[in-house]
Amino acid sequence: MRYRRKPTEVDAFQLSADAEMIAPDWFTQAVIDEKIEIDRSLLDGAVHVYGCTIRTAAGRVKAKIGDYIIRDGNQIYPCKPKIFAKAYERAG
């Protein structure tokens, strides 16, 4: 999906436990390129996804389930849902 931050458009999606199945291609490629690591734990014998770690120029940044993952040019970073709702609107 595309979202617009006044006045810039970015790619974004909301991180969920099934992100590896529904993530956009750019997120999947960032995982393959090791720019993003999916954070998992073992819970009652099952693998549980609880977030991801994104490598940025400023260091590693954590995102939790429910956070938005934003791609703006070559940069990828997380954003909390309340901040995302205030700063972005859906682009056509």
C-alpha cells in the first residue's frame, strides 16, 4: 500500500505476526539482504513472531507487532501507530 506524508509519499505496512506471509516485496527483500531481522521466540512449542529489528544508519531499531514499517527512498524505519495516523494519509 502507498501512504502520503504531507507532502511526501512512502511505502508502508503494519507489522503483524504473519508479516513473512503478507509483507510487501521491498520488506521481504530487506530481510533477504539482512537489513531486517524477524524477531521470534519459542512459545509453547511454536514459533512466535513479536517484532523485527531494522538496521539503520543510526544503528539497530526495534519494531513491535502493530508498528508501521516505512520505506522512504533507501531508508527503512518503524513508526508507532498513533504517530503514523497523525503524520500520514492514504495515497490514492
